[in-house]
Amino acid sequence: MKRFGRMAVAAGLSGALAVGVTACGGGSSAKTGSSAPASGATAGADTVIIKNFDFMPMSLTVKAGAMVSVHNEDSTTHTLTASNGAFTTGDIAPGATKTFAAPSKAGRYSFDCQIHQYMSGTLTVTG
């Protein structure tokens, strides 16, 4: 019985570790539109998804002037707005998608949600 108890505890810890690793998946890798976006977003476009009060991905690299789609999967309104004012989606209602043109000048542009300013990310524009 003692051996069975240790095995059960070990199995439980393994399961908890697997759940923890899955829950902590990275959201900061660059995405350039190679996979299918969520419903409402344009296929093949550079896309940011807003879900669970987070931008996914948090860092996106696009070409100058590229069209970027932002799809809101949360149940509240959000924005995606450059800190320097170079671009903004304006309000994005739950379930809606807005699109903006990336700046024509290469560089790194910090952005956030103007409603929930703890939500932030970076758009890198290449020439």
C-alpha cells in the first residue's frame, strides 16, 4: 500500500507539471500570418489576437505598410494603439476585427490597449 501511495503522488505531480507547462505557453513569439487566424480575421494577413486580456503574439514583425488585423476574442472592448500615435485600431468590440496599416518607417513601435494599459506589446517594422 505504501508503494501505491508514492506512485499515485508521483503521477499526480506529473499531471500537475504538464498542466502548468501548457498553461505557461509563450505568447511573445513573432507571427507573420503563416497560420490560420481566428474567425473574423483575414486569412494570410498579419494578425494579432486579443484574448484573456493579452495580445497574442505580444511581439509581431511585419513589413513597412503591411496591413495588420486585430481580432478581439474577449468579452470586453479593447484597442491596439501605438505609444507614439503611429497607428491605432480605435475601439474593437468583442468578437470584432479591425485592421490598420503598419508605419512606412522601419523601427520598433510599442503599443498597448488604451482601455487596459497593462496590456502591451511591440510591433517591429522592417524595410
